Amino acid sequence: MKHIITRDLTFAYEQKPEDNAENFALRGVSVSIEKGELVAVLGHNGSGKSTFAKHLNAILLPSGGSVTVAGIDTTEEDKLYEIRRRAGMVFQNPDNQLVASLVEDDVAFAPENLGVEPAEIRRRVDEAIELVGMQEYKRHEVHRLSGGQKQRVAIAGVIAMQPEILIFDEPTAMLDPRGRAEVMATIERLNRERGITVVLITHYMEEAARCGRVIVMDEGRVLLDGTPREVFPQVDRLREVGLDVPQPTQLMHDLRALGFSQLPGDVLTEEECVEALVAQIGGAHA
């Protein structure tokens, strides 16, 4: 099932009659995302990745082309609530999404405003807080939490609306390594255990390497689209558009360039890197 479809999507922030393709933030983006996928979207600043993300729950509407989310065209004004219920969005700064003083009150805010019955709100709040691993903190004051904990509460607040799709716009950009790890583990769990479709905008290559699919954007267009093992070995092409690759991938690329051609080019993790090097050394001494 196609959960998200963009067809020849174009967008200009200040569209004028004389606009040409060079003035558009998005230029003919056509992407299909299946139900249950975990997709990372990469790109340098100005590549269009955040603009793309904001089209996926109708924060922005196309200047041209179309966006369909869970079978609904985002330009259908009377379906705006339904689109945002089905496709929740989590932003970079959790403080911009947290509205109540206590954790459980904040998570309850959205369903309360939707008119959900109190007993159902209680069930959703408890479930969402448990899903993000914040059960011990539900009566804690939000402002006393760490950055990673705040972001997990923000995610719980969106989960309480029972979305089918979660869109994360650089959710770990303001966090320390521990907070990034907490949030990434939560995202993976929601995708794996709940089958929630996830679109993750990130500039951390290690996060993208943990996704099932990577879309690379450049100048408002899709440059690359494939699995991490298909995308990241294209080191030179990624560097041309200002992007890094996971460090183990870079090391393998550099060693292969020095003549160690038997080393694999699609290494993504430190463990795979060690295995490849041990095998290379063992082969050299055989």
C-alpha cells in the first residue's frame, strides 16, 4: 500500500507569475513511500528536505504537482484535519510542541482538543507514554526533563492522536549523543512494533544508515533513492553535494582507493568495518 505519493511536486515560497524552475524550493519531486517503511531524507541546507517534509501533512501545499497522504489529496481543504490526524509531525525543537506543565497533561492535550472521551484519553496517554519509555516520568514537570526526554514526550503527544504516519523534521538536531540515541531508539521501536510509516529528515548519517531506505535531495530534486547499502557507497557523489557518509563507509572507501580493492564498499557499521579488516588481514597472511 502506498502511504505517501508525491507526483511532480513543485513549491515556491513566494510564487510570482514570472517564476521559473530556478526559484522553486522543490522541483518535480516524485516519490512513493510504502506503508510501514522507515525512510531517511538527507540533504544539505537548502536542498528542500524540510520543505518536502512539510508537504506530507499539509503544513505547505504544492505550487504544482500533487501530494497524496493515506489516500487523501492534501489540497482537499475539508480533509485537512484527517490528514494531520493520520500524519503527525515532530519538529526539531521539542519546546515548541510542549504545551502543559506535566508530562501526562501534555500528552493528553491533543486528544482532549479532539473531543475524545476521557476514558479513551487515559488509555491513549498511558499507551503513548509507555511506547516512548517515559512511564516513570508521567507526573514529572516537563521543564525539568532533558532534551531527549522532552523530545520523547513530544513524540508521545503525537502518538496519542493515533497516526499512521510520523514525520520527523531533524528531531535530534538539538540533542546530545545520549538524547539522540534515546529518540532514535523510540523511532525504530514505533516503526518495528507498531508498523508506523516513518519519514525521518536528518543530517546524521549514522541515523540514516539505520533506516530501510535513504532519499538524498539536492537543489529541490531527488538525487539518490535506495537502501543505505546502495546510497552510501557513492561517497564521491555525496561529497559533491556537501554530504558526509558513515565513518566506516568512508574508511572502506579510502582504503579501497589506496589499493585494498577486496574490501567491501557497502560497510555501514563499526562492527562490519572490523569484520572486513580482520578478514583482509587474515587473507593477507594466508
